[in-house]
Amino acid sequence: MSTPVSLAQAGHDHAAAAVARVREAAEGVFEALREVRDAAVACVRPAGGARRPVAADLAALRPLLWARLRGGALPAHLPAHVTALIAGIGFIAAPGLLADAPWYLEWWQENPSGAPVRLLRNMDPASSAFYDYTHWDWYAGPSSGAERTVCGPYVDYLCTDEYSLTLSVPVVAGGSFAGVAAADVFVRRFEGAVLPALREIPGPAFLVNAEGRVVASNTASWVAGSVYRDGGSAAFSVRPVGDLPLSLVTAAG
Amino acid sequence: MNMARLAVFSPVDSTARVDAVVRRLADAIAVGLLADGEQLPSEAELAGRLGVSTVTLREALMALRQQGMVETRRGRGGGSFVRLPAELDPLARLRTFAADELRDFGDHYAAIAGTAARLAAERSLPSDLAPLWRTLDEMDEVAAAPRAAGSPGEACARLRRLDGRFHIEVAAASQSARLTQEEIRLQADIGPLLWLPHEGLSGHDETAAQHRAIAGAVRRGDGEQARAVAERHVLDATRHLIELRLRLRE
């Protein structure tokens, strides 16, 4: 028979398990991004840095990008709930990096009915009302030095019309910032990956980003998209998720 | 036999699919999500992404070509490119609506814009709001120096695109993908008409004040005020449009 003490202990263990599950899911995506980053460093320093890179140099990234998308040839050592998360992935060049294109994305998206699809965007800031990517947090974070950025959840009205997270890391080549490696994860799929662990926690439990936006939750009172503003409230305890910009919030007790 | 039930199980009309594709792409072009000159993915890719057959997609592209919204070039470097229509004469379009239809458009739009603004006030964080303040500053710059945009017509077109972007950014701050999609759809439908009373840059100050009132209420987290000013913004624009329509002779 359970005493209140052992119940509290069980809640604690479940919370620790949920943190581990969230870390695993996010780290799986960041692992793919580190691969993209390393491959991009080679692409943007053609001939060992002897000439400036051009857009065509980035085409060498494609086999890796396609393989890391949902439905691609994902690494066998990762669990299934981690490998099916990535809906879009690519390298975003720092403006002015490439000799032949001031703005450039090598960005690919999953395609449920066939081969991955390249995102094509008008990259001329003079004619496009929308696509100066340096303003977006997934670019601004890494470009200002953040090692790992989790942007969102946000409504991605430019690419997918989905409620999404974008995870990103900086790409530094030859000592200078060359761009960003990033991946899109739909919130509904991230929830699918972590909800089984959140559900085990007795009482309300939800995952928030660095600003307090709820990413996934086991309760309708704190559903994804709402904001947890009770910083320092005694009613909840907050656990960091490793060194990721995410925290698990649970009822205190 | 119940005819309505029979209709449910009859084959889906392929023209409905073509229309849906035309609608989706035309909306995106009209509000600038697909920019003038932008290359569309190949037919096979686009069909795959939209979940329709290539035959359906080709029919839709043909319709868009006829409307002047897509241009197809052959040969090396060829493909389908977005064309911003010179001007789908909005006054001619306005004539096709009766005043009560415009009123109804306004009612629907006010419901979407009002709810989006209320949810944005309740849910948005400072980082969600940075883009929309930037858009408002850009609008003020264009209005203050229309010559810098090239011509008054170009300044007006830029203001209209920025106005659309502001409202989409407010909708996205609501965290609702569906409300954002509906905002984009409504803008494509009646955005150019609602903008008609502003041709020639008149009334920018009043519009700018309303935009800042919406953004301010959202930033303060005042949901009811955000809803009220966003609804007022749409209903004022609708009222101006109805006045204009009633003065148009057949």
C-alpha cells in the first residue's frame, strides 16, 4: 500500500523519467544538426578555404539532409520515437557568405507522398515582404552565440502552416560564423514523443520553453501554446531539461 | 431515397480540387507569401505536396496563368514563376458585391481578427511581438517618404503588403495555425478591397493609430481591449468600403 511519501517519490521518479525522455527527443534532433553542421563546415570551405563557396557547393549536403528527414534512412541506434520527428532540415547561409547568392537556404522538407521537397523562397529582400531570415529567433540565436536554440512553438505561416518548433545550432567555419543548421519539428509530433512519459506523472505536468510557452502537457489547463507565467510560484516546481532551453513544470509536492 | 445522402457518396468533383489548389496558390500570391518572381517547385513536387494528381495541378496552373498570376517559361532555367497581377481592378471587383455581402465579409473578418487579437494578448510573449512592431515602423517609414519607394503607386502597394503582414503577424501571435490560415484567406479575399479607400495614401495616420492600439493592447496582455480595437479596425474599414460601394454607379 502506498504512503504519501512513496507517492511523492514515485512522482519524482516519473518526472525524472519524463525529463530523460524530453532530453532524448531533443538530443536526437540536435545530433542530426551536429552532423549537418560538420558537413556544412566542409562545404563552405571548398579546397580547404582557398576559394569562396558558391550555392552549388551546398548541394553536397543533400544526401545527409534527406536521410535525416522523417521517412529517411535514420540512424538505427536512435529509438523510433526520436527518429520520426524532423519535418524539415537544412543549412541557412549567413548573408554574404556565398560568392553567387547573398541570401541562401539549402532547406528540405518531408513529403509524405514521395521524395523530399526543396523549399524555394524568393531571397531578394527588395521584392519579398517576408523573407529576411536574420530576424527569426532560430537564426538570431545561433548568430549571437547560443550553442543550442529551441525556437517556438510558433505558427509557421511561411513554410508549413503548422504549429512548430525550430531547433538550431551555429555553423562556424575557419573561425567565423557561416550560418545556421536547423530542423523543424511539428509540435503535435513532439507531443507524441513525450506525452507517454508526461502521462505517468501524477498531477499536472508540462514542458515549457525558455520564455514559458508550453510545448507539451498532460493537462488541458496548460495546453501547448499557453503561457506559464507563474515564475517562482510555490504551487509548482521547475526542473531544467539538461542544459537545453526547456524545463519541466510539475505540481509541487 | 434521400438525395442529400446519395450526393455524399458520389465521386468527388475534380473541379473542386482544381479550385482548391487555385485558391490556395492565389491566396498566397495575393498576400505576398509567395513573392513576385519566385519560382514554384516542379509540377511533380508541387502536386505531391498539395496531395493532388499532376493532372489536377496542371489544370490549376493553367487557370492561374489565365488570371496572370503564374508565368511558365520553357527551356533552361525554365519553370513556373509567380506573377503579381498588375492590378486585378479592385473597383470592378467591388461592383460585383452588394452592400449586404460586404457587411457579411466584415462580420466574418471581425470575428477572426478580434479573436486572434484577444488570444494574442493572452498568449503572446515579447519575442512574438517584435516582428509586428518592426512592420509598423516600416509602414511609417514608407508613409513618411513615399518617394523613396519609387512611385506613389509602389509606395501604396508596399503599404498594402506591410498592412497584410502586420495582421498575419498578429494572427500568428495567437498561437492558432487555423486562425492564421483563415486570416490569410480573408485577406486574399477582401484585403485589396478593404484597402481601396486608402488609395493615394489617405488615412494612413488613422490606420496607423489603430494598428498601434491593437499592438499596444496585445503587448499589455489586455485581451478584451485587443479584441475590441481589432474588431473596430475591421468594421471601420468595412464601413468605408460600403460607403464607396453605395456611391458606385452601375
